[in-house]
Amino acid sequence: MIGDNVLIAAVPKEEKETMSDGGIILTSEPKKTASEPGVVIAVGPSAGMIQQGDTVYLAWDQSMPVRINRQDAVIISAEHVKAIVS
């Protein structure tokens, strides 16, 4: 049943590397406690206000990982989407 399920792909991360004065490469890695956004690829008919193309924050631990057209994504119930930012 599709219902209120939403298909979401992770927003691609920008890999930023800087080098310290001593030559050590420093990467910009998000904190483990930080939530990361996702982009809505598809929505079920009962997903409410969530629309394809929206950037959202979600409970990643409540999602089911899938691979669609060589792209990693997750399926999640709309109730686990915490915020729509665009």
C-alpha cells in the first residue's frame, strides 16, 4: 500500500577539505547529532502537504533504505517527516 509513504533521497553533501598549516587534511563532517535534509522524489496519495521536490527533515531511523535508478533513497511514512523547508 502506497498510502502516506514518501520516497526521499538524501541531499548530496558538499565535500569540503581544508589543509592545516601542518599539512593535515581536515574534512567538514556533520556532527552525529545533526539531522540532514532529504529531497522528496515521490509521494503517496495520502501524504498530506508534502510535494515532490520539497526539501524535508525526517526521522532517518524510521525509514526503509532503497535504491532507485542507482540512487540511494528511503521510503518513510509522512508522519515521520518533521519539517518541510521548501
